[in-house]
Amino acid sequence: MAPVRAENIRDEIVAQRRERVSRLGFDEGAAIPATREAPLVPFLGKNGLICEVKRRSPSKGDIAPGLDAVAQAGLYVRAGAGNLSVLTVPEGFGGSLSAPAGGGAAEGFSL
């Protein structure tokens, strides 16, 4: 997907997202657990740093298009990150709902 080029990038992403949800539903066909598997933790409880896993930027285009979200999150956790942001929105960010759930347990952490 090419970078979103619009006067208002947010509005373009929202329109694309609405269209995708209308076609695929909110779960987009991904296996989403009925109940939360990871415990809730206080936001910014460990430290004030939030590490972000993002393949694309709506305004700048590709950042790391082939990025393995679970492996990257694992690197952050092993380096001491207490907070992760994994962008799962395909429109503009190149994410997916299946990426964070795809192997966090194998990496020794929950997403």
C-alpha cells in the first residue's frame, strides 16, 4: 500500500478502516480470545518509556515493511521495556491483528 496522501491523513485512515470493518468485521477473521489472556498491568507502571512496533507511517511510508512484530517486541522486552505499543491497523501502518498474537508466548511475554 502506498503512503496515504490526503489533506487529512486521519480522515483517510478512518474511511479505509470503516470500509475494511464493513467487509471483514471487527475481528478481521483473526482468532481473538473471548476473555483477556494477559493480566492488566498499570499503564506506565514500570517506567515512562513506550516502545512502538510499527512497519509503516501514513505520512512517511515504509519504515520496516518486513518487520516481525513479535520478534521486535521481544527485543524491546529483553532490553527492559515495560510498555509496548503494537500497531495492528493495516491502513497506513502495515499492521494486522494476527501479528501480535502470532507468537508472544514463544518469546516469553504476552502482548
